[in-house]
Amino acid sequence: MVPVVFVHGIRLSGAAWAGQLEHSGASARAIDLPGHGTRRGERFTLAGAVDAVVGGIEEPALVVGHSLGGYVAIAAAARHPDRVARLVVADSTYLPGRTLEAPFRIAHRLLMRLPDRGEGLSRRQFRSALPPKLAEAVIGGGIATEVIPDVAKAFADFDVLAELASYPGPTWLINGSRDHFRRHERRFLDACADGRLITVPKAGHYLPMARGEEFSRLVLDAARGLPSVKSGAPGCAPR
């Protein structure tokens, strides 16, 4: 089984993967992207994010990215295929562009107008959506709302399908059936050289955290190198 490197979503940190690290073996690790967690205050760029991922890989690994982390993981795999043995992209199959960028910029402006810059609202969101222990870990890792404009800028011209198509290794696309970021999942699957699409019923955008044990089983299957085929997985609903 190859080692696993986890890449978190926007505003979060490696702490979001605390539950997964308990199930993924001693060689697993979660990194902080620029502008997040222990690197909060740094400017986020795509090149810097890719460097953070590759810097966290000691030997060819399965890279697992959620949301923002999924797009970063795709870029890392495309640019460093010798370091990324396998790829899991969770809840990140929506094409970047103006229709995705605009809601994030609006949300950022609204949150930053609040006296606490949206900290209280974000804490309530994670406490309502995640298991209590993990919610507190996420909150403790910091919620970097201020990074949103840099992230939006970094992905404004990102051709995710071209990057994904250039990666030759096995790629698992895992989405919650209720996730709004799965809109273009078929186009992502078609772009994969060796792809598998898995849809987890009744799960939303925070699938890796809210359904941690279920997601960890999929990650372990991917790390063990189970075959990748363009279909759904046993026990999950194909799309």
C-alpha cells in the first residue's frame, strides 16, 4: 500500500483530515496549503500550493484532495506524475471559471463585513455539519476566510480538464450525491486516462469529514491499488 498525502479544502487546514489520519497508517500525512493553517498569512498561489503538496511526498504516494485540495491535487499530479502514484479527487468536479468564482467572492465580501469576519458563522456551520471532535479540530486549525480572493485569482484561468488529462495514473473521483460541486463529473471522468467515478448516496460536500469511516475505506482501497475502471464502485451509486 502506498503512503497517503491529504490536501484540505478552502479556508481549512490539515486538521480537517484528523479523522482520516487515524485510519490511514503511520505513513499518512496532511499538509497545510499556503494561506491556511500553520501557513496562514502567506499568499496563496497555485504554484505554491503544488509545491506544498510535492514537499509533503517522501516517496510516490496516493494524493487525496477535497474541494480546493482536489484541484490542487490534480495540478500536482499533472506536473509531478513521478511523485503522485495515484489520485483521489473528492467533491471537486465543477469546472472553475466565472460561475464558480463569483459566489466565492460574494461570500468573502459578506463574511468580511461582519464584526468577527464570519468566524462565528463558520464555527456554527462546521459544528452543525461535522462530528463534534472533528468540528473542534477544524476550528482549532483556523478558518482562513481572508484567503478566498487569492484562491479565486489562482484558478481563474486553470484548465482543470487539460491538467487531469495529462496525468497518466489511476484517478478516483468521489462525490457525495447531494454535492453541488459534482455538476461536471462526467466531463472529469472522460478526461481521466485511468478513471473511476464513485457517488456516495445521501452525502454532501463535506463527505470526507461528515462520513469519515466510509470515505476512509475508499481511500484505503485506492491506496491498495484496486483496479480503476470508468464506472461506479460496489456499494456506491454509479453516474
